[in-house]
Amino acid sequence: MIRTANLRKIYTTDEVETTALNNVNIEIKQGEFVSIMGPSGCGKSTLLNILGLLDNPSDGELFFLDNEVAKYSERQRALLRKENIGFVFQSFNLIDELTVTENVELPLLYLGVNTADRKKKVTEALERMEIMHRANHFPQQLSGGQQQRVAVSRAIVGNPKLILADEPTGNLDSARGDEVMSILTGLNEAGTTIVMVTHSPTYAEYGNRIIHLFDGHVVTENYKEKFHV
Amino acid sequence: MLKNYLKTEWRNLKKNKVYSFINIGGLAIGMTVAMIIGLWVWDELSFDKFHKNYDHIAQVWQFVKFDVEKSSYNSLPIPLAAELRNKYPEFKEVSVTTYNRNVVLTSGDKKLSRTGMYTESDFPKMMTPKMIFGTYSGLAGIHSIMISESLAKALFASESPIDKIIRLDNKADVKVTGVYKDFPGNSSFKDVFFLASWQLFTSMDGYAKFASDQWDENSFQIFAQLKEGIDVKKTSAKIKDIRMKMNYPPPYKPEFFLHPMNRWHLYGDFKNGVNIGGLIKLVRLFGFAGIFILLLACINFMNLSTARSEKRAREVGIRKTLGSARSQLIRQFFSESLLVSCIALLLCLIIAELLLPFFNNIADKNMVILWTNPFFWLIAIAFCLLAGLIAGSYPALYLSSFQPVKVLKGSFKAGRFAALPRKVLLVFQFSISVALIIGTIVVFRQIYYAKDRSIGYDYNGLIEMSMNTPDLHKHYDAIRTDLLNTGVVAEVSESRGSIVFDYGGTTGISWKGKSPDMYPLLMSNEITFDYGKTIGWKILEGRDFSKKFATDSAAMILNQSAMQLMGFKNPLNEIVRYGGKDYRIIGIVDNMIKGSPFEAVKPSFFTINYSAANVINIKLSSQTATGIALNKIEDVFKKYNPASPFEYKFVDEQYAAKFDHEERIGRLAGFFAILAILISCLGLFGLTSFVAEQRTKEIGIRKVLGANVLNVWQLLSKEFLLLVFISLLVASPVAWYFMNGWLENYEYRIELSLWIFGVAAFSVLLITLLTVSFHTIKAATANPVKSLRYE
């Protein structure tokens, strides 16, 4: 589904050049659940952003669904993104001015789904995440765990092939964290590819494979038996 | 999708109340100003369009050359009308008329004095008043009159006015042959309440009868209607030399020309034979002011939206992550600004409706919001869209360009130059405000300067009455005696014209040493013996007229500027020849301002002439209260002049009216300056609140490191003061340039002194400091632990 070849990302500020990713070669297959681990500043989020087509690499190749997308324009990336990828963030990133329903509805609006279908899909997603009873609340009125469930609803509502999760449990206590992990596992079992960045070795174990990053390099890739495609 | 955009923005507006208030309120004020100015411009541009023959009517004028420059007059010789009518096929109608004059109208025991014109019979057909009774041929008979609806109501109440008899100035009876709806407020004839026959006028007025065949008596107006398709300029060229081609062309070389109706109101000024515009300059100036003020409000919107960008950056990031294209975000921000501008438009309509009476008062207008005019709505909505697009343009393009990766990671920091456009816009805003403040100060200084000028006589307790019935002339001596006997009157005299205006001039005057090819215009004043004492003029040399000297019927008094013009070192006893008669100069009086207080006093001379009297001047005794004095004076006039209502004018009030135009400009400029400052300050207020918020952490750290409240206040205020200071540097030369140009319209004017700029600078800096301080002090006194812990 995703393949990188000699991927590099360099950030340039006024005087300093920082290499965030160097020579990264990984492949993520359809149906996998991949965890990415590593110390702070090792490039985990940078890699996730590039895999999620939020950012372009400085160098190297990036194949997404067999297309070379490394040089895609923002417009082309946006198109691929909205059709194929759902995002879950550590800080939830819900829009404060919109209700739960409206937040979840947003990707469908950008996909141009008609009103009736939108309503149906939003309801399905919210029910699946067991947050339907909060449909008309605003994000600030919800607990962290509830907000993350809304965020996951939003990520899955467009039925994406890939879900990218950036420390989805980072802002949650352990009970809520476990809950989110079981949701992600459930989605993966239903066929969705998941790439998750995390600090927690325990949660990383939920994946079929763990990629360790250090200073922008891939150090190890641990395959697990659970992998079943 | 649109619903989603509007919902987000609506909730945003509700959440950030101060921000919304500044944005919507500011924009609404800006729109209100633009709308009111728009209505005013509309009113000015539609002036005289009421007249159906608007595009074909012209007034005949002449350029004359008394000395070096050509001056322009619309007073013309009577025979010119017949000449144009009979020999020039270009004209459809021509009518000679009097100026609009005050006449006493009596019917039964009702007495009124109203202004109106004596015109030839074609005049109504040309000017097309809306007839209620009768037709345009109402003036066919010599003893007929057409009256306005308001005059008909005043004279006859609910009775039918048709065929009723009205007595004019207690001299002639006329029959009402027509009633027309009053000319509207934006017609040149708005104060014409009746139209009476020109033949009747020449039969009553000795001078008019005499002037009927005189080509060099220039005292009446001529209006003409050109035939369809006839060019005004070409016709002007044809009639230009009519007089000069005749025998004995006058030394002042008259050149006739047509001034078309569509230029009367806005292009009324001529300089040396060229039309130099007029009110149109003011219309343009205020038109620009309106657009600029609207722009100021739009700038607030732009500035606040971008300042708020760090807060909204996250939303942009999320939307982009979820697949929004940049164009969709641009659309979102435009729909937001359009929502704001629509709300502002609603608010603007309410404010405008409330503010209009006040503005009408300032501008001396009768404007209303044109609720039922589709054109008005078209423009209002167009303006609303335009304001929304202008206001939304910068945020739409700026905010939509954010990179989602950066803003979501929380690493988003506006670059070093992100605030630059905001600063430029702020400087622009304050430059306009500063320029308007300077302009207002200059206008008022100029008015006070002219008001402070010595007027050369004493207008306190001085009243004037026009002698419009024969009774007043017949009984003048008895009236004077009775008035003096009341004890409330200090002095009474007669004159041909009012002290407040130059009445008539002559070039037919010569003296020893006058250059033979110069024909300067001197203002002539026919007065009676007690005139000087009545008005309290100041004799500088020689003596006043006196009944003790039988020779004073051939004596002349000059004002200072006439003395200077004539160039006499010892003017007394010099001989001046005027009207075929020799006069001896017996005195010189101080210049008295009779014309514009902004101009040099014209050379004038005074002679004794009882038969030319038209005005009675009365000086009240300073011992008696004015109300009581007027009652006693009224008794005297009722006794001798029962046919007329008792009407008088205070000279000081009439003099004050000379400043109306300038004071109106000053008040309008002040009105706009205040609004511009208000809008700019609203923006500044909003902006400081964001800056203070943005720098909360910095302030916290500084305080922990030992900064006190004053240090922090300085830190935050400095930046804004610097920007306002730059605005001062930008605005001052611009204001200097324009105000200097404005002052050049006035002969008697102030110099643009530095202190004016100093005052403007000081007040703007002070206002800035006050505005900024609210937030800076709040930020400076906040507990640093809070802001740091939050991070």
C-alpha cells in the first residue's frame, strides 16, 4: 500500500539544517497494523506526516497505492488524502465551534457526499464508537476519551483504507488508552490498514510489526506472528 | 458546505464577543458613513433633475472685464432676451426674470411675505413645476399669478385658491391662475413660491421699465431652453459677441454665454472666464472620504482576522488534513466575511436611519433612506458584497495558505514578517485619521480667523427691514420720528441695499489721475444722512454726511480700499465724477465687510439719495431688552404700514450666515474625522488585545525575571506608538498639500502653522496611548504564574 525508497526529509530554518529522516526504506502492506516507536525527535511524526501525504519528502520516492506521489502538489495530495486516509491525533484536533456530528460530518462534506448519506454514515460511525448519545455536544463538553472516540469516528466515517494515528493515547489515562487501542485493533481486524506512532511499548505491541526509529533512521523492524494476510 | 462554513463563523462570532463587536460594529459604522455620503452625493448629483427639460435648459451669463481678470455675472440686460428669442433659431423658449425676491402677499386679512419671481410667460413651460390646478400658460394675462401649494395653503387654508385675488406689495392685484406643487428641495427654484407676470413687474418698477431697452443695465436673469439636439457650446459661441457688435460697445467688454442647467449646482464657479468647478469638488472630496472610511473598517476586519489567525490556524490544519482544498478554504473565509458584512449592512441601515436627521442638520439637507428604490438596494448590496470581498480577501488568501503539518504540530509561529501587512494597514488607517483631523482643525481655524476680522461697523442690535410697500416710502419721516420717540431705538436710516451684501456696482466713475483704459468696478451705496450713525461706521478721515451742509447732496464718502484704488494721498475735497455729476470727497470710512468675509473688501463709495431707498436700518437702544423694543417698533409699523406683516432681520444673524458654507464643511469634516478615529481605534483596540494575548508567555517570563508593570506597558505600547508616529509623518505632508490648496480658494486666509500639525499629532498619540493601554496594562498586571503554568 505504501512504499518508501531512500526517503529523506530535511528542515531548513534560517541557519540550521536538520535532517529529520534519512534513507528510510519501509513498506506497509494492506491490512497491516504497524507501530512506529522511537525517542522524542527521532522523526516519527515527520514520517507519519509524509506517509499521510500531509508533507512532501525532500528526497527519495514515496509510493502510495502504486503511484509515485513524492512530487505531488498540495492539491493532488489533498485529493488522495480525503479519499483514502483517516487521521487520529494525540490532541484530538476537533473543531471547537462544531458539534460532534458536525465534526464527524466534515470529511464527508469535503468528499461531496449528499445529505442523506452523510447523515447515515455519521450515525453509523458514532454508533460504532458508542458516542451517539453525545452527538449534539461541543468538543469542550466531552472528556478526553470521548473526544478521541469522536476523532476516531471522524477518521473512519469516510471508510478510508488507511488510518494514521499520531500518539492516539498520549493524552488519555490508561483505561481510556486501552479502550482506544481496542477500537483500533477492531478496525484493523475489519480490514483497515493502521499506522500508529506511540511512545508506549505496551500499545506498540498491539501492532503486527514495530518499526524503531532513531535519529531519522530505521533501526529495527520486528515482525510478529499475528500478521495474517 | 456553505451551511457548515456559516455555522462555524456564527459560533465563532458568538464566542469572541469583543472581536465580533469590533468587526461588525466597525464595519457597520464604515458602511453607514459610506451610505450617508452616498445619499448626499446622490442628492447633489440629482440636483435640478426634477425639471423635465433638464438637459436643454441654460441660464445666460456674461463674462465682463473690469480690470485685468474676467469676472462672471448672471445679471443681464433685458433686451438680450428678445434678441435671443427673435434672431437665434436655436432657442425654443427664452424668459427674462427677476431674481427671487421677497414680496408681501395679501388676501383679505391674511398678510404674508414670501419669495418668488416675476417671469415672462414661457417660464413655467420651461421649468415644468407639477401643476395641481391650472396649466403652464397661467401667466398669459398681466394680472395673473401662479402660486405654490404651500403658499396656497398659507393664504387660503382649505378654500380653493383658483381665481382668488392677491395683492402684491400693496401695489397691484393679481388673480390666481394656477397652483403648483412646491419645487423640491434639490431644485434651484426651491424657494420660488410664486410666479407672477414680468409685464406687471415692469409696470410697477420704475427701474425695470427704464432698463427694458437698455443694453448696459445688467440687473436681471435670462433663462433659455434650447431646441432638441442643439449644442450648448456652439450656441454660446454664437451669442458671445452680441453686445460688442452693436454700437457703443461698453468698456467692460461683455461676452454672453450659456450655463447649462446640468452644471448649475455642481459647476457654479468661474475664474477669469473659465469654469473651475464648484460644489463638485466637495462632492468628490467627501465621496473619497466615504470610500476611505469604509476601507478603514475593512482594514480592521483584515487585521483582526489575521491577528486571530494563530487561533484559527488549527482549524485550517484540521480541515486541510480532512481533505479540504485551498480553494474551499478561500471560499470558507469569503463566506465568513460576507456573513459579517451582511450583518453589518443590517446594522448600518438601522444606524443610518437613526443618524440621518442629525446629518441632515449638519449638511442642511432633507435626505431619507430610499427604502423603496431598487437602485438603492442594488448599490447597498453591491457595497455589502464589495466590503465583504475586500475585507475577506487578505484573511482568505493568508489563512488558507497555512501548512497543516506545521499548525497541527503546534509549531506554527507566524514568521517575522507576518505582522508587516498588518502594520502597513494600521499606518494607512491612522494616516487617514490624522489627515482628517488636520483638515478639520484648518477649516475651523480659517472660519474663526475670518470671524475675528474687524467688520468695520457694529452689527449689535442692528435690524433691517425691506421697504416693499409704497406706504413705507410715503411715511418714512413720520416712521423715523415715531421710532425715535419710542425710546427703544437709537437711530434710524434708509439705504438702497442691505449692509450685509454688496448691492450694486458701477464702472462709470472717474477721478483725477484714473488710467483711461482701466474700468474698475466700484460698489455704489445710496444712503441717507443718518446711515453712518445707525450702523456705527468708523470715520478715518474727514467727516460724516450732515444735513447742516446743503452741499452734501453732492458729497461722497469712500471706503479705505476705494481710496487706495484711486491713489489719493489727500483724498479730502478731491472730485469724483459719477453718473454725469461731480461729487466732492468729504470722508474716508474703514472698510466694511459686505461681501465674503474671506475676501478683501471691495472698493466702495457712499452718496446721499433718499429716492433710491429700499431698506430701513434700525439701531436698537442698548438700554432696552430686544423683545420689548421689537414690540414697540411693531406698533409703529402697524400704524403706517398695515398692509404688510411686521418682518425684520437681525444683521448679526445675516452676517453669521456668510459662514454657513464653510461651517458646514467644517462640521462634515469633523464628523468624518471622529468616525475615522473611532473606527481606527476600534481596530487598534482589537489588535492590542491579540498582541497582548500572543505575548502572554513572554510577559510572564519578563515579569519573573523582574520586569515591573511600567516596563511591560512600555514594551507593548512602544510598538503601536511607533506606527502611529509613522502615520503622522505620512499624513502631514498630504494634509498640508490638500489644505493649502483649499485655503487658496480664500483671499483672506490663515497660514498653515506648525502648531496645527502638533495638535493633531499630540491628540492622535494620546488617543492611541489610551486605546492601547487598556490591554497593555491588563497584560502587565496579570499574574505571570498563570500564563507560565498554562504552557
